[in-house]
Amino acid sequence: MSAQQVPAGVWRHWKGRDYLVLGLGHDADHVERTVVVYVPLHEVPGPQLAVRSLAGFLEEVSPGVPRFRFLGSG
């Protein structure tokens, strides 16, 4: 999967919680580092806006188990 395959919408984390991906961004200190910007669709303490590196977002937590999977543009 590539950056073009990370559409905005609802994504489910492998642990079962849903997140709204807003889009892609870059690390202001490292322009070449692409990040996924998202918001949890459940209550969390502290800031609601989260970022994760594109590589970390797309990686598998174990063989055949993606960290996030796309549910739809919801």
C-alpha cells in the first residue's frame, strides 16, 4: 500500500477502535517524512489530533494483520 492508498475516511485499528483519517501531512522538521493525520472516534484524554508515520500506519503488526484497515469514507 502506498500514500495514494490512504484515503480520508474511517479506519479500524487492529485492536478494534475506529479513527477518522483526515489526510496526509509532513513532519515540519523532516519534510521527507510523511505522516497520517487522524482523530479517534472514541474518547481519549488529552489532544484529539494524532499523527503516525505513513510507514507505521501501513505496517503489519503480525503477518497478514495490518495495523489499520479502511472501512469507508463514512
